Amino acid sequence: MSGHSKWATTKHRKAAQDSKRSALFGKLTRIIYVAAKEGDPNPANNAALQQAIDKAKSYSLPKDKIEAAIAKASGVGADGAVFEEVVYEGYGPAGVAIMIETLTDNRNRTAADVRSAFSKAGGNLGTSGSVAFQFERRGQIMVDPGEMDEDEFLLLVADAGGEDIEAEGEEVYVWTKPDEVAMVRKNLAEAGVAVTGSDLVMVATNPGAIETSEAKKVMRLIERLEESDDVQTVYHTMQLSDEQLDELDG
């Protein structure tokens, strides 16, 4: 265990990170569609699809939309669109490194949207690999530890193969190696922990603090990027205090 969990101290702010609900639902159904299209439409036999469904459920995507996306991928009402994952990298205001994961059926359209967002924000779109070294892929499992205290839960997570825990408001996460998400999730469930979802995310390896005025500019860039239907997730290297988050939310 790395020992740097923030148990019930960091406030969770999905509103500052996610697009409007309707746009977010569109992104989530696209992830499910691609995962089902590229593998078995049965999530029990398709880890990527199970993770996509878990993520969608964590954002309250209706069950009928999940089922419709899987059905479409299986050939029911398919529109012939072929999606591919494309990652863009660049630097925003104050030199903040930014990674953008997209899922697109038109590279030219997506590249134009991303380039425009950087240009309007005073940032620079970089080449492949220009900022990727500042992030690492990690597994994230959303859980409900119930009445267990932090020390008790830490021991349970360690026994399950997890690396660390982190709490953000009412949300509790277990961090894992990216290739051990399924194993740790299974072990936690067998130990009686309520698992509500799992995902693979990019985490900044050396986040840095910046002035609030610059953070506002970076957040505007992120919001512009997330306005694109093709953009799935935006990661950055900003380290923001609770006070800054309060001001950004205001």
C-alpha cells in the first residue's frame, strides 16, 4: 500500500470534470457500443464491456440505453459507423500537460475540434508522446466499504491485491495495477465489499500547483474539449487545493 489515501477529505466534483448529462450519456453509450462490437456482447465474457457498463451505471445511464448500445453493436440497427480510439496530447495555459482520449469515426473532424479548443484557450496541441510520459495508467474500482474504518478497509484491500484507497466525498476508490482490475474487483466482492463500478484511468505522475487564475483558463479549455461528442476523457496535471476547487465551482 502506498499510504497516501485521502480518506473522506477530498470533495468530489464531477460537475467540474464532466460534460452536460445528455452529452455524457452519448459518450458512455459509444464506449459500450465499441466494446461490444470488438468483443463478445456478453459482459461476462468481455472485461472491456463490463468496465464500460460499470462506468455508465456509475453515471446513472439508464438500463435501456445500455441494452440498446449492445444490441446495436450486435447488428440490430447498426449504422455502419466504424469508431477508433485516438489520443491527443498538448499543453494548456501555465504549461499544464493535457491528454485527451477520443472515440471517433472521423479523425479529421476530431482533430479539428481538438486543435480549435487549444487555439482558443492559448494552448498548444503537441505530437504523440509529448506529454504521455507525465501520466500512468491505473485501475480504479468504486466501492462502498460500509461501516469499516480506514485501517480495517486498508488491510482488506491489501489482501485483495489493491494498491491504495482514496475517498472523495461519498465516493470511495480502490486503486490497482491496470491489468489487475478484474482480479481485485473479484476478490473484494468475495470479501463482502459492495463494488459499484470499475474503470481504467490516466493519473498524473507529478501534478503541480498553479495559480487559480490560470486554473480557470485550463478548466475553460477542458470544457471546450468536452463539448466535442468525440472526446471521451480529458486528463491534466493540475494539482488543485480544496479552496481552488471551491472557487472554480463558484
